Amino acid sequence: MNHREITKKYCDLIDRAEQANGRKEIVGLLKKAAKLKSKIEINL
């Protein structure tokens, strides 16, 4: 995955987390987003 794809996926996950209803769903999405954010920071 290149930087642009990772960034797009990260933004999508954050948007989905804002729309989510349950606590478990939100936490799961935020954990996935955090993993992607760490990949973004490593690639820079």
C-alpha cells in the first residue's frame, strides 16, 4: 500500500467511527485507524 491508499483508508475508518453506534464498534474502528496512522508515520 502506498501513502495515499493508507491515508484514504485511515480517513474512511475515522468517518465510520464517527457514525458508529456501539462502543465495541467504535473502539474496533479506532484501533484499526491507530494501526494505519502508525504506518503513515513510519513511511514519512
